[in-house]
Amino acid sequence: MLVCAGRSLDVSRPQVMGVINTTPDSFSDGGTLYRAASLDIDLAMARAREMVAAGAAIVDIGGESTRPGAAPVSAAEEAERVLPLVERIAAELDVVISVDTSNPALMTEAARLGAGLLNDVRALTRAGALEAAAATGLPVCLMHMRGEPGSMQRDPQYADVVVEVRDFLASRVAACEAGGIGRERLLLDPGFGFGKSVAHNLLLLKGLPQLAGLGLPLLVGLSRKSMIGKLLGREPGERLPAGLALAVMAVERGAAVVRTHDVAATVDAL
């Protein structure tokens, strides 16, 4: 059971995390929450309400695109995209709010405004991130990524992707424990599509039981990923059937939380 800012999240059964991208360059939805170059917070709230009604236990808000080739954004711009929505959701909806960020200042402020989970694609490796996350008292999801979004898909190489991802995550768990974040506050994400080829992603899916062997809840994000496009020749909007199949396979192999753009269909599938 994860304690997320006063809300309990039972990870002994599969839970669904809905994705809300507050970026204008999202790979999955192309910035559909934007109007006249600005985030439409009412539209974003409508998306959040829809996800909660469909069965999402968590909504994950991200203000920095981490698609392959994405350019970084400033800390101020990321905060401007994310924090107003965190505050609105915390005031209006009964759901765990996850903030997808590597920014220590944003972690601190999001926690103050009502976030219940920190989701860091860089596994708290940025300067000050581990200390900031520890101080919030919130659970943290640690993800594996080889390189940075701008360069991570340039010919990634592994001798054994499952072993290397497992060892990296184990090392970050140890760093968190040493820094005051107990195991009861941690989730792990193998980082499908983050510095991995299609073959690496498929090996990770097959090897999820080895990662589950670390004894912590696994969070997986396979929704609309480019691996589906490369395998099947589908554009992001055409990847739902394959994404549902991957979600079910991931849960069968030990995943506790499924991160998705398509909440209602994923809840039905699981």
C-alpha cells in the first residue's frame, strides 16, 4: 500500500495511471490541450475528470516532453505548465496526482499543492532531486533511461538489457534508501522506449518477472509507444489495440501500475 498525500493506493492489484501531457509537442496527442499557444486548463480538467470517471487511480501530469529528440524546457516554463493543473485537480477531484518531473523545485512545490506521487524519468539523478523528493515525504517512481531524451534513441547498446536495467534500478533504490527515502515509498519503471530499441523493449517485457524480483511495485508505460509503430506500422492514434495487449502482458508479468493515454479501454482490458 502506497501512501500518497493522504490517499492510499493498493498496488497489490493492477492500477491505472492516466497521462495528461501539458506540453505543446507531445508525441501522443500533439498538444491538443493547447489553445492559442497556451494550455487550456479547463480542457485539461475535463480530461482529468474523464480519466477519473473511467477508473484511473492516478493522473500523471507532465510539463516537459521526453519523446525521443525532445528539447529541454526551462524550470520556470515547466512549473507554469504543471502547477496550476495540480492545484485545480487537488481541489476538485479525489485521485492521486502524480507529477512527471526531474526538477527539484517543481517536486517541492507540487507536493505543497497536493501532488501525491513523484514520477522521475531520471530516477532522482539530477542535482538536488533526491534531497527534494525525500523532503516531500511522497512516494517516488524511479525510471531507467539511457542518456537524455534528445539523444537516447541514437543506437542504444546493451550486453543484457534486463540485467543492466535491473542493476541500475537496484542502485537507485540503494541511493534513495541512503538518502532517506524508504523502500515503502518506491516504485520502479523499466523505461520502455527510453534509450531502447524494439528488441530491447521486447526483452524487457519478457524479463519483467526479473525486475519484479527486486521486491518493489513495477510501473510500466507502453501506451502508444513507437515500438508499436515500428512493429505494426501504426500511427500514435492507431496503436490502442496493441497497447492494450501489451498492458495485459505487462500485468501478467508482474506490473502493478499501467500508465496509459487510454484509461477506459485499459481499465476494461485489465
